[in-house]
Amino acid sequence: MAIDTSRFTIHPEVKDALASGQAVVALESTIISHGLPSPRNVAVAGDIEQSVRDGGAVPATIAIINGVVKVGLTPAELEILGDPNSNVIKVSTRDLGPVLAAGGHGATTVSATSHIAHLAGIKYFATGGLGGVHRGAQDTYDESGDLVTLARTPITVTCAGVKSILDVGATLERLETLGVTVVGFGTDAFPGFYRADSGFGVPWRVDTAAQAAAIGIQRDAIQAPGAVIIAKPISEADQLDLELHDRVLAQGLAAADKAGVSGKDVTPFLLDWFHTQTNNQSLEVNVTLINANARLAAEIAVAALKS
Ligand code: PSU
Ligand code: MN
């Protein structure tokens, strides 16, 4: 079935960039609506787009506005997503049909954003930290929809690894099983989102944007179905204090359990817990790393044009 173009619109700047073969980087919107506090979230959303431009590419933030998929948002649409009163639903791939059918607003996760970006012909995507296998998943089966979408979507995702609230070792095992390529950028250690090193290694390493681009290009050439994850660590100087991280995480997991938080609410709950309990130190780390990832994704997209 063809795409319903009345429900799928590409911003003119993004459309022109794609048509003329310029570098384009997709950005997700759940981080705006459910990952960062208002009103900082809207300012950060603008900064992330600027980081993509600084790297030489055109940003395409993806969301659903009034039941229409938007690839590239206007400032007014970013405001809607960031407003806690505008009833924005966190949309993973499974939620796309219902939110489009209902005509509501949706903020897309890594899962839904990758799917839409690929449909639009965008090959590069930046986010903060991927979703993955939650701690205790052996009992709850709580595993992010990000994993299976990444298994079947040929896109290059720049991130700071997976969120450190997760079971990182189990997530890496699942990524291996699912055929997702994991590459450290300038590191042999898999980054741990708020921290530079998750304590796990990476199967592959690159040190330049051109090397990162080459992996995606060869993946496409051999038609491997899954994503390439370019995992860029935050610097040790900028990371969250390790002792603070572990203490706040343990308390947050206990609080989530006590409050009966489950399903799609777990990740937003824990991110908000971190921001509150660290006096926004985690927020600053999150903002720093997402801007760095956005810039690197742009540099990779630009490098791909030259190869
Ligand atoms: N990275 C961030 N902040 C976020 C997220 C990622 O720095 O809020 C979002 C992404 O949209 C990711 C989602 O896809 O969290 C994962 O949610 P879940 O664990 O429920 O799949
Ligand atoms: Mn989940």
C-alpha cells in the first residue's frame, strides 16, 4: 500500500535537501515530550537542531501533529510537543496506527522515528540513549520496542549507547542476536549514557566520521537489514558522578517498583527521577550528550556524501 501523503508530510527544507542529495539527520521527539522537563525541553529541541546544522546537515525532527506524520517540524510544532498540557502521546511503532487514527499528537521514540525516517529516505539519525532490556526483564519481559525496529531498519543511529537505567549486558546480547551492528566511536568501551563507560566492550570501533559512514554504506550495499549504532561516549569530565549515578538509580528502581510503574511509563519515570534527584545534573549530562551526538550524526551524513 502506498504512503497516505495526506498523513505524511515532509517539511519543504527537508524535502529539498533530500531531493538535492544533501546531508539530512533525523531526530526523535520523545526526548522532548517525555525525556526532558518543560520549558527547557523546547529550548533543547532547538539546540539539537542547531547542532545538526553546525555539523553541516539539515535536521528533521519527527513527530505526529494532529494525526499527521511530520518529518521536520516548525518552531510552533516543537512548542506543542514540549507543552505538558498538549496531551502528547509517547509513540513507539505499535502506537503509530492508533495515534494516526485518533488524530492526536504523538512524540516518536527511537523505534517509531527510525521507521518513519527510513520511509522518508533519511539514513542518519541522532538520539541520546537507546532503549533496551530493562533490569528484571527475566520477570517482566520489559524490553524496548527500539530493539526490534533497529533489527529491521537500515539506518545509522548515533547515540551515547543505551540508557544506564537498563540491563546493559543483556541489551548488548539482544542487539547481537537481532543483527544490529554496534560500533564504538573513538572508544573500545560501550558508552553508558550518563557515564562514559558502561563496563562492557564494543565489537567494532571507528575513529572518524568517514569510517563510521563507510560501515553504513557497506551495510546498504550488502542489504543487511539492521541498523548501525555509532556509540559516542560523553567525556569523563562531563559524565555524571558514578557514586551519585548508582545511588540515584537504585532508589529510582525501588520507587518505580513501589509506585507500580510499568510498560511505557518506566523510562520517563526513571529519567525524571534522575533529573529531580540529581538537582538536574543528569539533565545537563543528557543535553550535552545529545548535542554532541547530533553534531556527529551530521558529520557522518556529510562524510557519506564524499565517499
Ligand atoms: N534518549 C534520551 N531521552 C529519552 C529517550 C532516549 O536521552 O527520552 C527515549 C527514546 O525515545 C527511546 C525511549 O526510544 O526513550 C525508550 O523508551 P522505552 O524504554 O519505553 O522503549
Ligand atoms: Mn518498555
